[in-house]
Amino acid sequence: MKLKSTDRIYHIHRDSRVKRWFFIFMGSCLIVLFLPWTQNIKVRGNVSTLYQDQRPQQLNSPIPGRIIKWHVKNGDNIKKGDTILQLAEIKEDYLDPRLVERTQQQVKAKIGVRDYYQAKIGTTNSQLTALNASRELKLSQLKIKVSQLNNKLIGEEAELVAANNELKLSEDQFNRQKKMYEDGLVSLTQFQQRSVSFQNAMAKKTAVENKLAQTRQEISTVNIEQSAAIQDYTEKLSKTEGERFQSMGQIEGNAGDIAKLENQVANYKARQSLYFVLASQEGQVVQLSKAGIGEILKETESIGTIVPKKVDYAVEIYVKPVDLPLLKNGQKVMCIFDGFPAIVFSGWPNTSYGTFTGRVVAIESNISVNGLFKALVIEDKGQKPWPPQIKMGAGVQGIAILNDVPIWYELWRNINGFPPDYYNVKAISTDEKAK
């Protein structure tokens, strides 16, 4: 008896399709083997920026001081120049509330002393002028006196010549008169008269010689007086010149003191402006480390952190040393930011959802402390823009795109343990980096 249930369960009389489906499956696998596969490197990193001024900035106390007022709290958004907190002075050198005013008074006093010495130099210059004029006048007088004595000397020398001639004539006359007297040709009276004339001529010569010697002595005396006057005025001029140079030295010393005091005034004013800690840029205040009023801050001590508001984001990725030769500047990297859902197909990154395209702009040559090499990735302006909600330090997964190969080649490469193929990319130009 033929049972219908047996035919329905075992399909004894139906044709088998296993062979057909086997060939369909094998054909499909063969087709899949020739589909393209994008080689890639999986990396991890975090959100950062290329520019130092856009990184979180630490707030430091520029001077030691005591906190007397807070103007912000954690999480506040501030603008550049806003006051963070106010400090009071704690160093005894700066406790005087009129420190700047008193230092300025010292500057004025030093300026007054400098003006006094400048006036003294003016007086000394007048004294030098007067002494030089007096010296020239005195020397001129002595020169005139010497000239007069020289003229007198010339006259007396001529007078001496005349006296000598007269004496010689009187001597001849006396000798002839004496001989004539001895011969009895003239009387004794005539002889005595001639003898008196001879004696007068001798006396006249002696007087002229004495007068000539006195004139020469006067010339010597005037020359000595002239030398003494030169020495005296030279001493007076040197003393006055020394006083002038001393005053000039005092002025230079005062100029140094004035500059030092003015520098102190400028420093005191600058220090007073440091009592208010200001925001260096626009951003958000976080991680304030001091509790409240009255706490003491040391110099350069950290107060908190400012996270900049405007940031040109970049991604820092870390690459294994074995994968480093595969990474090049300008290489495409698909980024998956933490907190943003994504569907990723490893071999077909272009079909993935929730990924954002970036390009490598720099690869550090020095290995990091974590044993990996760091590379910097920026947004690819020609692709979908990065989400504005990302924050500094957020985690990032990256897929560095390499060469496109068939699936059979990728399977064969993995089975044999070969590395991915090198991927030649066009380096990003300087202009593109700037953009």
C-alpha cells in the first residue's frame, strides 16, 4: 500500500537541487573573490589641534599673593581680558600702598640733583671762560711790559755805547793833557779840569751799565712773573675743570639712579596690574584648583585651565612601528569619533556610515612613551565636515586607507602573513595645510 505521507516527507520522486545550489554558491564565492577590497590600518587616538594657542591653557599666578575675590566659577564661559580673580600683596617689599608715588618722588629728587649739577657745570664753564680771559689779559700785560723793557734795554745799550765812546774820548784827552802837563805845556788847572771830565765819563759809563743791568734784571723778573702767572692760572683752570668733570660724573651717576628708579616705578605699576589675573583668550574655565578667599598663591602656581572656544580640530593617532612605513603625508584616514554612532565595513570604508574623512599632515619621527608613533590628521575639506560637537581629548578610532586589491589577494596575503601594499599618495602642499 502506497503511503502519501512518505512521499510528502522524503520527496522520493522529486529531483534534488543540492547540486544546483552548490554550483551557485561556488560561483558566487568565485565572484566575491574578485570583488575589490580596501586594505587599511586600524589605529586609535584622540581629538587635539595643530595650534598651541588653541590647546587648553593653564592659568598661572604671575606673582605670589593672597586671593581676595573670585570673579568666575568652574564651567563659566569667559572672553579675552575678563578678570578671573583678584590678588592682594603679601611680600613686605610691596606692602606700601603709596609705593609708586614715593618712588616717583625719589625720581623727582634725583632729577633735581641732576639739574643742580647741570647748573653747576654751567657756572663752572663760566668760571673757565673768565679764567681763560683773565689769563690772556695777564699774559698780554706781561708781554707788553717785557716789550717795553726790551725797548728800554735797547735804548740803554745804545746809551752804554755812547758812554763808552765818550769815556774813550775823555781817556785820550786825559792822557794827552797829562803828557802836556808833564811837559809843562798846560797848567795844573787845565789838567785837573780834564781829569774831572775823565772821571765823569767813567762814572757815566758805570751808571749806564748799572741801569742796563737793572733793566735786564727787570726783564728776567717779568719773565719769571709770566711763568708764575701761567702756572697759577693753569692750576686754577685744572681745579675748575676737575670740578666740572666731577659734576659731570655726578650727573652720569644720577642718570643711572634715575633710570633705575624709573625702572622700579614701571615694575611697580606693572606688578599692580598683575593683581588681577585676566583671561588670556576666549573659552571655558575648568579645573579651578583653589577653594576660596584668603588662600595664598605661589608664583607661577596653577589656578585652573581655560579651554579655548574656537579650535581648529585635528586628530592625534598612534601607529605601531610595524605599520609606520605604510603611513604617508596626505594619506586618507576615516575617523570614528566617540559618541557618534557608526556602521563600519572594514574592506569598504566608502560604504561605511558615521565615519569622517581626514588626511595625514605630519608624522612624528620620535617614538612616544607608549611605544607608538604619533601622526596628526586634519579634516578633509572636500568631504563631509567633522561634527562641531567633538571636544578636545575625545577618543577616536581611525582607519588608514591603503591600496585597493581583490579579496582573493587579501586572503592570500593574510594566509601568508604578508604586510599590506604600500600606498603612494600625493603629499599635501603648504597651501592646503594652511587652508
